[in-house]
Amino acid sequence: MKQFFYLLSFLLIFGCVATNAQNYKTHKVKEGETIEGIAKVYNVTPFDIYSLNPDAKKGIKRNTILIIPKSKLSPSPQASITKELVGFKDHKVKRKETLYSLSKKYDVEEDDIKKHNTFLYANNLRKGDRLKIPVFKRVLEVVEVKKPSKQYTVLPKEGKWRIAYKYGITVDELEALNPGMAEVLNPGDKINVPNIELAEEKKVDNQYSYYEVLPKEGFYRLKLKLGLDQAELEALNPELKDSGLKVGMVLKIPYTQKVVNTSSALEPVDLSSGIDRRKTKHVAIMLPFKLNKVDIDSVADTKAQMKKDPFLKMSLDFYSGVVVALDSLDKMGVSLKVDVYDTKNLTSEVSKILNENNFENVDVVIGPFMPNNIQKVASQLRSDSIPVVSPITKNVTLTDNVFQSRPSEDLLYDKIVNYVKQDTSINQIIIIADNDHTKVSNDLKREFAFAPQVYSRKNKEGQDAYYILDDDIIPKLKPGKNLVFLETSNPGLVSNVSSKLNAFITKDRQIILATSNMSAAFEDDEVSNYHLSNLQFLFPAIAKTYNEDESNSFSKNYINRFGVTPNKVAVRGFDVTMDVILRILNYEDLYESVNMAPLTSYVENKFAYKKQLLGGYYNTTVYLVKYQDLKIVEVTPNSDVSDQFKQ
């Protein structure tokens, strides 16, 4: 029996040495064999074989020689010998006996003798010592080999990159494990994944972004693209220290990092061309119709209610744009499930909707309008990571599943200030304001230190009279390009200033009117659009105004459906709906689209989301527009607001 155990131990040791000495073996393909079948025989993955035999991806023929990674071979169960203490023998030490001779006599280790005779740790063995010699029962233990892969059930909203990241492999490796796997995974699909322990699985954290390494990308290129050096990437992805960068590897990066391709940073991404029509997406729309207060049998009463209740009119206008968007998507062959809810602008009604309806498989919620209702919806759906899009409101609490689609007004101010700073052709900047806008006048003065400030004249009571005189402005004008900021909410001052500035334009003196806040005063009937157009009135806006003479399928479809031209709220309903749904149709979810589609543009609105470090997502894109030929057009980086001055 003892000889059997020695022989078995020798065979085990020899096997280990042989495996390390030769890491690969070859396989000659027989008729009818497949890569998947061969991989199972050798207990490796198809990807293991493809990585050593790239041509095999094109197919294998009889007698083809394949290289098989022998280091992963474990075709047979592994055996090991364990010792089990069953008792002791008494032994009286004789002359010339040593621990070594006793270990050989009783077939035990010297350390085992010391362990049960602790006085030997401090004293030498002497004649006459009484020892307890342990008696062991040796047991042959056969351990089944752990298979390299296991079956995994795809969860809702999981795609290939999420699963690849979770199991520490590339998307290509996942596809190699699953020949014939569909492009789009559905919940409940069974696929093969590496057979790793649960503790080794990596979790996808919505506080981070995830980036797939492209071919030929090293740490230097990633530094340029992501703004993260090798040490920072390794800190977030410890496995990089051992594996290095691999094509298709999914890296965790801070969500504040900008992950874009060079080309996509310059132009909006067209999401209409990459739709996966096999996907069926579930969208919920929540708007404050308050239909319980509308008498739908009376047209006159309904119109009166719409005039009385701004939420009803806004909801109907927004929803009319949603309807045209859904029509357009239907013509594209998109499969959607859309639920529309009337929140009645009540938090209690929102709670009722959430409690009485199943939102588990909803991909995105558009609405509600009001901040407190958005917060209620987002809070209840946060555990399922369901994104909630605020369609109109500009100030909402950005928890990590909230998307604020309307840009912040702070961005408007920054947009025009940065544009003016970059225009080196401007010879003079002048700031005109009324007393209610002293703060913004002073803010602009800090930005443009040499700009003179002019305030509206006052009446006898010391109140703003909302006009300026010629002498207030003429001495401050210079030859060349003059840009005049006008900060007011009073139509009279807008009319007065724009009229005078038009009169001051000469062949050698150009004047451009601008404002950091486009208030309703500039659109008042008292103000001449001709004057504004002649001054190329320049201002930032959350949305541009589409021109009806442009090729615009939305406007035509809207007029055909409703018989009237769409207003700004209707256009916003169309733009927000198209953007949200196209994003979830092109990518894993709305979160992934933030990085994959950094900029999108529709009829009047653009969307470029960024994530707060410890919060949700906000739209960072605003327009800079100007009056030109009695129309409002977008000012692009390559356009020139001084066309009128060119000869």
C-alpha cells in the first residue's frame, strides 16, 4: 500500500513538470469535427483555440493541424493524498536513535513528531525520552476538475459589454464562448461565461463610465482621449497590471471623463441610421394633462380651460410633438411599447401611478414636468436604474437616474461671453443696461474690463425711464466692429437702443447688438425686427428657431396631422422624444448613450449630456443664434457675424 502511494505521488509530480515543460499540444482535425466540439474534448474555450489558430475562424477542414493550449488541459479528475490522524504509538528512545531515524521507521514527518512532543522544540532528543508517535490514515481524494465555463442567464437591460466586463473578458472572447450568439441579447437568454467565483465578478457601477479599448490603442492614446494616465487607469482597473491593454477590453473610468471619437466631437451623431429594429423598447410618458377637470364634450369649455390652465396647454402642445415623433419612429420600423399617464400635476397621483403599474421593464420615463414630481418618480425607480428625463424644467434635483434635458441658464451666459472673447476682430465692447440689470452689467464689466457701461436715463422721481440719448453712446463707438450688450426686460429700452444703434451704423463703423438673456422684451411688438436683423442681433438660446422654408419633414408632418404650425413646446416634445428613444434603440441604455453619442441634434434642440460627479445628467449644449435677413439662424464656429460689414 505504501508503495502505491509513493507511485501515485510520483505520477502527480511528473504530470505537473511535464505540463510546465510543454504548454501546447496539437490536434489533427477529423471529418465532421467543429471548433466547439474540439474545445469541449480538451476542456478549453473556442476562443483559446482561435487565439492560437486565427485562420480557424474561416472554417476547419479534415487533417487541419490545430494548436491546443495544453496549460489549460484538465481532461481528468485531479487526485491528492490527505492524512487523517487516527491515534498514537508510545516509543522509548534508545541509544543512537534520532528524529530522522524515527521518522523513517514510522513513516511520519519529523515535524509531526515534534508537534505532538512539544518539549523537542527546546531540547534535543535523548536516550530514555518517552514519545507519542502519531499514526495517520492516508486518504486518496479525487477532485473533479472545474470547467472553464458555466451557463449564465442574461438579466434585463444587459448587453454584451456589461457581461464581458462582469466576467473580466473582452466582447470578442464572450462571442467566442458563444458561437452564433445573437447581436442583441434578450433577458432570459442562456450564454456561456468564464467559470469564476462570485466574489471575482465585477459589478457595473452607474457612478462610472465604461470604455471599450479600440485596436492600436495604447496608454498614450488613451491618455489623449480620456485624460487618464496609465497609473490612473490601473488604479480603476487593477487587472491591467497583469494583463496589459487588450483590444475589446472594457475599462472603468470616471463618468466626468469625456469619451468621444475625434470625429464625433465635431459633428452631431445621426442616430437614425443605426437602429436595431429587433429591439422592443418600453417607454412611459408622464404629463400633467389634468383631464379630470376638462369637459371633453364641450369644445368651448375645453378651449377656455386651456387658456385658464397653462399646464393643460403645455402638456397638449408637448404631447402633440410626442405623437409626431412616435409616427416618425413607426415609419422607421421601430418596435415600441408606450404608456401615457396623466399625473394631474399631483404628487399623490404620481405615487398612485407608480404603485398601480409595473415599471420593472420600462426602459425610460419621459416626464413629469414639475421638479417635485420628477424627484418622486426618480426616487421610486432608482433601485432599478430606470432613467427619468425632465423634458422642460430647468431646475431639478439631479439624482443619479435623472436626465435634465433643458440646459441650465448659466450655460447661456457662458456661451456668449466665450464667443465674444474669442472674436479678435471686435474693436469696442459697450454694455447698456437698466437698473434692474446692474448685476449682469457688472458681471460683463469684469469679463471685459475696458468696456464702458451705459445705464438708462431716469425720470424726476429717480426711476428708470428706459431710454438713452445719442450723447450716451456716440462718444463710446469706435471705427470698425462695435459689439453692444443690451441687458433689459423692458421693450421700450430695447426699441430705443436698437433704433439708435441702427442710425449709428456707417460704412466704417459696424454695430452688432447682443444680450446674455433673450427676454420677451426683444420679441415685443414695439421692437422692430428689421432693426434687430440689421444689427445682426446675437444671443444664446436653449433652442434655435427652425425656418419653414428649410426642408423640414417634422413641420410638414405636424401640419398634416394637426392643421397648424408647431410652437416651441411642440417642437421640444418631438426633439426630446426622438432623442431619448433613438438613444435607447442604438445603445444598451440611456446611460451608455451619454458617451457613445456625445452630441445629437434635431429640429430646434441639441443634446450633449454630462454627469455630475455624485448626481445625475445635465444637457450642456446651447445655441448661439443671430437675426439675419429677418430670420433667426445658428451661429456656427466657422460663421462670421460681421457679414454686413464686408464689401
